[in-house]
Amino acid sequence: MKLKYKGQHLYKERGVIRENGKYTCLRCSNTSVSMFYSYKDLRGACTYCLKCIALGRSDSLTPLFYEDTKRYKDNIEFKLNFELNKEQQHASDMIVSAIQNNHDLLLYAVTGAGKTEITFQGIEYARNNGLNVAFVSPRVDVVREIYLRLIDAFVTARIDLLYADEKIETDYVFTVCTVHQLYNFIEHFDVIIVDEVDAFPLARDKILENQIRRALTKTGSCILLTATPNRALLRGFKNTEIVTIKRRYHGQKLTMPEVIFRDIEKTFKKKKLDKTLKDYLDKSIEENRKVLIFVPEIRMLEPFMEVLKVNYSKIDSVYSGDPLRKQKVEQMRNDTLDILVTTTILERGVTFKYLDVYVVHAEYFDSASLMQIAGRAGRKIVDPVGNVYLFAKHNTLSLLKTKQTVRMFNKGEV
């Protein structure tokens, strides 16, 4: 169904169509029978899509509006409080070249390598040449962090921020948003930078992947950023389209995780804190370090917090559905909290000074998650190492692979 104009707005006559007995959502491309719901009201029979309902209803009776494309040149410069090293500058130049020559690029860089900052030169080139730019991520926390870094670096630029709970909008020529917000654009962006491309839900959702391509112009460039690419992602690029960075921006090696074999849950059931875990936590607090403790499941948060609160006062927990999630992350930054217990929702995109990272039941995590979690430590130049403690009931291939990958990065063999 072709796009039409109504005033200054682009639209399709309806969001859901039925052809050959099958429904299709024209916003998210969903065709799964189980993801449509039909009912009757005064207007007649209506079918709407459940797949993208969080963005508002796309149905068979209501027009579906899109943002019209504007293009104009900016005159912006970015500012950094550090100078890119040789490896970072090479990656930055490669991004500019990809944009100039209309091809995709994969930046495979160790956590803490300064991936966001490496894109700044490419963004500057794109906007100053009238190209529309989107910086997107599957995770809300990552989007917020990226937005703060961009407005700090591009002080004269107008930047849109779009995600479920917040909208700071201008004209969508320079936009930071979650991947889901790309449903609202068709061939609008000339450059789309995707941070944490391997993160849930993007890594397992072909429809979301398709939205990136649909929002990108036919000659646009897609710049993918990740520290933990899978084999399928790597196979999708030629060697000349992959840039690898093996060291963090401050030049220090990755922190080698320390694996401690303890049955933590056994003591939890007795409403007690494992002595070894307590000794490690006490040491972190005595040294005025912040602590992130990762647990594999939401259900573990409450019983774990019960035990921890007996021993520590400046402590809280956070998970994906927590309405105070944003505020709690800020409390960690401003010293209101010493310890934040979390699920994998904070494994990416957040940065704290003087941080030690703990994982409880590390045997439940895969290697990609453990690498991301370990990468929270040592991200700041004032504290370039940090500590990573993996508490596990038994050894796993993921634990072994994580240590091996850290070792390879530190030797420059990746």
C-alpha cells in the first residue's frame, strides 16, 4: 500500500490489511496469526496488531501516519575531553569512509573502547552534509546514556530523543531512539548507528532488524557497534567492512574476572549472607567503591535483598519493569547508593566510577552476558581496572570462554 499525503503528513489508509486470507501489519510487518486480535464495534469489524501495540494501535480501520522526511545541512562540531588514540582514529576514519561510500560497517570493539565517541566524526560529517542520522539501541538505558554523551559533545546541535517514556522532538534529522521507534520512519535516515546490535530483543527479532533497513534510505549506511558479535553477524560482513579495537580508550587491559565457587543460594535459604561473599562486599565498601550485583532472574531480587539489607543500608534493586529505574541509576552516580542489585538490564550502556562488579549464580549466564557485565568495571580513566567477581556453584563452558576471551583481548589476539 503506497504512502499518501494529508497536509504535511505521510500516511497509509490503514495499519492492518488482509490479503489471501492473511493479515499483515503495515507498520511492523507482522504476519503471525496469533499476534492479531479482531472484534466488532460501531465502525464494524476491526483487527489490530499486538506485536507493536506498545507504540499505539495499528488496525484495519485507522490511517497509519509517518514522519515526513526533511533534510538540511548543519554546521556543527563535536568536542571531546580526550584525544582519540591511533586505533580509535583509524576506526573513526573508517566510519566516515563508509558514510561517504554508502556501505555498512561493523565496529567490533572491546567494552570501554569508546565506541560512542568513535562515531562522532562520522556524525559530524553526515549532518554537515545534510544527511539524516539516527543513533539507536535496543535498550532504553543505553539510549539515555548515548543521548547524554551526544548533547555533551555536540553542544550546538538539536538532537531528538525518542523512547517509550520520553520524547524530545524537533525535526528528526539527528535522532537518538530505541530500535522500536524506527517503526515510525520509512527511508528517512541516511545513516543509522546501532549500538549493542547483539542485545535482546534486537538479536532475536527479525522484524526489528527489518525496521532498521526500512528506516534507512536505499543508499544509506548502517554502522553496527558491538563488543560481543556472534558468528552470524561477523559472517554478514566482508573483512574490509569490520574494524576491530582490542584495547580500551585509556589503554589499560580488561579486568580478568575472578571466579569463586560457592553455593550462594544455600545460605540465602537460611536467611544468611554467604561469608565469602560478605567478606568481598565489605572490602569493596571499605575501599569506597560502588558495587553492582547481577542476578540471573527477577525472582531472585527480593529474597537476595532481604538478606543484604540486614548488612548494608545504602542499597537498592532494579529490573526492567521498575518505574524508578532511571532514578536508581542516578542515585548510584550521585553517591546515594553504594550497592545496586540488578538483572541483566544493566549489563550494557551504564558507566560508574570506582565500580566493582559481582555476579551471583554466574553459572546461569552465557559468555556474551558475562563479557558485557565484566565490561562495566574499569571504564573510567580515574579507575581503569576495577574488580570483577563471578560467584558460581560450579564451572561452565561460558565461564571458561569468558576468561579466555578476556585473555585474548589483553594479548591483542582477537
